[in-house]
Amino acid sequence: MQQANSGQGPASFDLVLFLWARRRLIIGITALGLVAGVVAAYVITPLYRSEVIMFPAITNSASKALLNEQTTGRDDILALGDEEDSEQLLQMLNSDKVRDRVARKFDLMEVYKIKSDSKHKNSELAEAFKEHIKFEYTKFSSVRVEVLDPKAERAADIANYIADQVDSVWKDMAQERAEKGFRLVDTKVKQLEADIRQMADSMRILRELGVHDYHTQTERYNEYLGAAIVKGDQRAVKEFEERFKVLAQYGGAYVTLQDRLFNETKRLSVLKMKQEQAQADLESDLPHKFVVNRAQPADKKAYPIRWLVVAISGIAALLLALLLIVVQENVKKIRNA
């Protein structure tokens, strides 16, 4: 045991002496690293962080939520969305429309120092946008919008503007579909109303000819005709026979028009309800998210953390010095060999 301890002591002592003999190199490189870290900590442009927290809405259709008689669990306009709704919200936030609107509003090409005549300016803008603006799904099923910017006020404005653009972009995306749907239903309603007016005019002409209600009239005429025959009133019998001729001539058309008018009126009622729903979707300004926290200008920079930059630079310089010493000793061994 004494021999083992005496063997380990000189080895560790030799290592200390080995490093001590090269202390100037180690201290010099480490000092240079610390100086470089201090310079970098003050040269790097500081960035301020602002964030918006929001939940997706569970429904995106005003007609289903407010006008539909048959409601489901996803028709509550006050309910928060689930994971699927959050993913849809994230997809909307990551869309090119949101990025382009933010870039134009705040002139991000100038903010991120991207040359307007660069061949890859769009790619550079997209990369810079991803570096400074992040969207993420939280464990609470909410969505966080995080913005880093050299100016605290602008960081907050960008975050709030992005949150506001969710509804605008979503509405623009759904507007075209809702408008076409409304036009389609509106055309069908007007066409059906014209057909009903035409059938009503035909019914009016048939009434002028003497057909008011085919089934009731037939029943009553048969009753009155039987009574006239029993009484022997030939004049009444002849009159009812003439009326029966009118019913026989126009009764079929009257019944057909009556049944068709009834069915088309019911169909018109259904189409008008759909027209109201389509118009509600077209004119809807229902928000698609619930904002929990609006962004506020930060009073403290988030990046860089100067002491951390200096510490990392110093540690990196120390490791570099040790690596150079190892390389130097190995080169000596190779030369001696």
C-alpha cells in the first residue's frame, strides 16, 4: 500500500509540475480568451424578448356555433381548443402570409441587415425570421409567440401584431370559400323563389277557372250531385256535371302543382336557413384565439448574458491551451522517435 501511494504521489506531482512549467502559455491564452469574451459581450447587439401567450378557439364557424339548432361539443364559442386546434394555430403562425406581413410592417429587411439587391434575400429573411421569432406549443396546450429584437418596443409590437394577424389571415383564407358558398346558395334561393312564384301564378289561373281545392271540391260535388239526383233536379245535375268536366280537365294539373309547391316551399325554407348560415360565415369576425398575455416591452435585455459569454470564452481558451500543450508534447515525442 505504501508503494502504491508513493507511486501515485510522484505521478500527480509530475503533472502539476508539468502544467506549472507551462503556466505562462496557459495563463496567456486564457487571458486572451477572457479579453475576447469581454469584447464580444459588449460588441454583440443586445436583444430584448417579448412574448404573447394565447389559446386556440375550439370553433371557427359562427354559423355552427350560433345558428345551428343541432349543437355539439365543438360549437361552444367560449371553449378552449385542444391539441389539434393548437397545431392548426401553429401552422397558421408559420405561414408565409404572416411572415410577409410582419416583414413589410416593420421593415425587417432593414432590421436584419439584409441587402435588398441580394439574390437570396428571401431565404436570408426566412432564416433571420426563424432566429428572432419563434412559435411553440406549451404543455398547457397554449401557443407561445416569442420575439427577440434589438429594440424592446419593437419586440413587443411585433409579438402583438403577429397575434392580431392570426384572425386576419384566417379570415382571408376562409373568405374566398365562404363567399363562393354564399353565392351558390343565394343563386339557388333566387331560382327557387322564381319557380315558386311561377307555380303560384299557375295555381291562381287554375282557381280562376274554378279549381280551388281538387279533393274537397270533388267530395262536395259528389255529395251535392247525389242529392240533386235524388231530388230529380236536372238543372243542378247538369250544372255539377259541367263542374266535374272542369275538375277532370284541370284537376290533375292542380294536384301536381299543389304537391310540387308544397315540396318546393319546404325546400326553400331549408335553403334560406343555409343562406343565413353562409352569410353569417361570410360576415363573421369571430376571433380564432384567446390571448392570455399581451406582449409588454422588456426592461432588461435577454441576450447576450455578458458574464456567461466571458465565462464560456475563458473556459474555451483554457481548454484550447491544454489542447495546444498536448499537441506540442506529442509532436516532440514523434520527432524524438
